[in-house]
Amino acid sequence: MGAALAGLASGPIVDRFNRRNLLIYLHSLLALLCFVVFAFSRAGSLQMWHLWCFLIGEAIFGTPVTAAFNAILPDIVPKNRLVRVNGLLSSWGMADNLIEAALSGVILALWGPAPIFLFNGVMYLVGAAAALFVPQRAGTPHKDQDKPRWRPIHDLRCSFRYIAQEKLLRRVVTLDFLSDVVFAPLFFLAPVVSAAIGMGSQGYGFLQSLSLGGVLAGSLVASSIGAKWPKFAMWIGGTILFSLAFLALGIHLVPTAALIVFFLFGLGVAGGRVYGHTLIQQVLPSKIRGRVNGIQAFLGGVLQPVSLAVVMALIDVSGVDRVLIWLSLLMLVIAACYLLLLPLREKNWVLSEPQE
């Protein structure tokens, strides 16, 4: 819920201020935050409330960073290269997650948390320095003569009105909301599945690693030989792939099937992370891109805690296998709605400029 609200609040910020400058300043503040916690850790005075403050600060500064980066990327990367770039970014993120998962425990055991905060601070500085090479004009969502007075609540109202008026965007936002509500329990089912098939906590980690490996493999394919593949087909095809995989796992809940299914889950998710994300990025007008993405993140995240609670209660009553079947069938129905309600050809994905 906190992440959803932070995403909603970040939209008016990244659509009003220069996104390139936001990346520089916010990355610098995140680096400073990491270095402060690093200093406390090295001095041996790190306490729990320091970590809570760090997490709050990282959410406050980190959410607008992600929103600003996603909003500025289509303005500095040519349209024909956007899939390739998003694929490389996704693959790097998955590789980074796998490396961190493998090394963080060793680092904590040998040297404590200080090196981790130091490394993160240095990486944030690298991000701030990289943003310096982005042209100043590329980060401005409005022309100087058209720049409106900043009114965050009014901006959000205009964004909701724009979504309601644009038939294509209205359908995309509604279907993404439904998809996120069903997808969230599937994403967090690895520990429950691992316990049900007798693999324990070690099995949970292995299943999660297989999912990350699937996303990594799919992202690498998208950034190389799949750079020109049809975006909508790959996006919905990925959803159908992991839905069918979980359906098969619900029918035949055994360890061997789980290993294959969670890799296919990651592989299918890569379609949405790369192709679907790219398609929506390039369609949205630049001056409203941050707010629409924030609204999507808010709607997708606001009911996720409720859906997780409901699914866990159903697992206690009906078992993991039946819940997997129900969730998979719901995802297949949603995928069918995407195919029926949205244009199959990319050239038909067109939105008008918002009037604010």
C-alpha cells in the first residue's frame, strides 16, 4: 500500500519538474542516506530505528527516481531500440538480484552490513553522474511556454479524466488492475508451494532463483533476437505461458513440475516487463507519462494486500493445488480479455495529446 501511494504521489512531481535534474538530485540524496547509515555501522552504533529511517527515506526518494527514469527513457531512446534497452535493463536487474542474493549473506557474516550500504551509496553516485550526460532539454516534459503552474491534486484529476476519455487507455488501465490483483498471489506463492511439496525454506529460495533466472533469460532474448518481435503478442503470450504452467502445477503438484513451472513463470513475466512495458511507454504522451504510470501503480497495488489475504485463507480451506488452478484460470480469462478488447497491431495503439 505504501509503495502504491508513493507511486501516485510521484507522478505529478516527475511530470512537472525536469526529470534529468530529479535523477541527479534524488540519486545524490539516496547516496548520502546510504553513507550516513554506513558511518553509523562502522562506528558500531547502528540501531534499529536507523534502519527504519533508512527504509522510509529510500521509499521517499527512491520511488520518484524509478518514476522519473521510466518517464524519461522513451524521450532519449529511439523507438526502434526501446525493447532492446528495456530488455538489457531488466536482465541487468535480474542478474544483480541473483548476485546480491548469493553474496549478501556471506558479506553480512564476514563484515556486517557496512559494506552493503557503502556499495549502494557508490552505485547511487554512479547513477547521479550518469544522469549528467542526459541533455537538459530531454528531461523537460513541457515546453517552456506551455509549462503549467504546479497543482498536484489538479494534475491527478486531469490524469484520471484523460484515462476515462481515452478508450484504449481506459481498457489498458482496467485490465492491468485486474491482472495485478491476480498476479500478486502467484508471485508470492513460492514459499507455500515449497512447503506443500516438502522442499522447505531451501526449496523456496531455489524456486525464487529459478523465477529470477527465467526473467533473466527472457530479458536477454528480448534484448537480442527478440528486439523486433511483436510487442503485444509477446506480452500476452508470456501471461498465457505462466498461467498454463501454474495450471499444470495445480493439477500435478510435485517437486519436478515446480522447478520447471517457476522457471517458465519468470520467462513469461519477462514478456510483460519488457514488451508490455515498452508498448505502454511509447504510447503515453511525455507530459502525462509519470502520472498515468503512477495511477497504474496505485490501482495495481491498492488491493494486493487484500488479494493476498483472501488467497492465503483459501489455501487453508482448499489447499494449494486448487488455489493454483483457480488463479491460473482467472489469469487465462484476463489474458483473453486483453486479446478481445485491445488492438492486436502496434500501429493501432495511438493516444491523443492531453488537454490540461
